[in-house]
Amino acid sequence: MNALIIDIRETSLRAVFRNDSGVFEYARTFEFEPLKDFQVKMPGNQQVSIHDAASDNPYLIECHNLWNLELKETLKKIRSEISTSIDTTHLIIPPYEVITASHQLPRMPRQDAEKLIGRKISAECKEESPPFSIIPGSSNQKTQNWHSFYIPASTLKLYRKAFAFGKFRLNSITTPVNAMINAFQSVRDAIFTTHAVFEVRGGFVEAY
């Protein structure tokens, strides 16, 4: 199927389109103002980050509206520049939209750890079935560390609306960490020693 991948990071949106034959027909990077560092001036000269404060704050709503407008315009450009039909669309969500946490549990199967961590996230975010994933960390004979990656349902809803506006149907949404793990899965399976992956972008470097 013809697949479009949208990767949003700190200062850019990267779009890659691959046709049914596996040929990459389109690749373009769009630069924009990073939301992570965008500060909003509140009454009393208080400075807050749009990702740290309440979503119903009127000052922050305006910033999110500006970002949504910019995202919609970018998606509109992408749609106009790809003449081939798009069967599937996949989004790698910005890292600052992902809530990460570490958990130390007694050694147990991954499925059991996922249930325990899922209940904890559900209690904290007040969502019945929170969208999250876990990956294993360090361990010893008695305990195992896990890292969880959770995306609020409200965040997913905003992105789905923006993509629907651009006439894109989102088939999957993933975090940068999970996307990187999946991309290098074949390499990781063949390596039995400690390894790292570095991604170099316009204004930053990410290490996994």
C-alpha cells in the first residue's frame, strides 16, 4: 500500500511517502517554531510552558490554536504535493507530547508487568484504557526496571482532528522511541552487546 509517514520533532516536520512498490516518491522537511520552548506570559509576569500548564488556560489555548493552524497548513501542502493516492498514514508524535516514567517491579513476565503499569497509569490519568507501551530497562535477580510511554487521549484526539482536516486517515501513532526500536529491530536482533543509536537533526541530537 502507498504509505505516508509524518515525523514531528522539536523544530521540524518530516514527511516521507513510499508507494506500493517500495519506491520513495516524496520526502520533505518543514521547519517551524518549537512548541516545547515556547513560553507564554501570564498575569503577574509568570512564565509557563504550554506543555506544563492546564489545557483549558485561555492563554495556552491560543498557542495551541496557532500550532494546530500551522500543522493543518503543512498537511495541506503535503496533500497538494503528493499526486498519488495515500492508503495509510502513520505519525511519529513529538517527544514532548509523550509522558515517560520508570517503574521498578519484581521480576515477572512482560504481560504481567504491562498490566500493573497500565493500572498505575490509568489511576493517574483517570482514563479507563490509556494508550501506552513499555520497554524493559536494567534488571537484577529480584527486580526489573521498565520504562513506560503514555500519550494522553486528549493529545491523540487533537492530532486525529488535524489530520482529518487535511483528509488524512491516521492508521497508527507511535512515540519516537518505539519508532526507532522498530526501525532497527533487525539490527538489534543480531547484536548481543550494548549498543546505541544516534539521530542527528537540524538543531539537536537524540541518543537511544
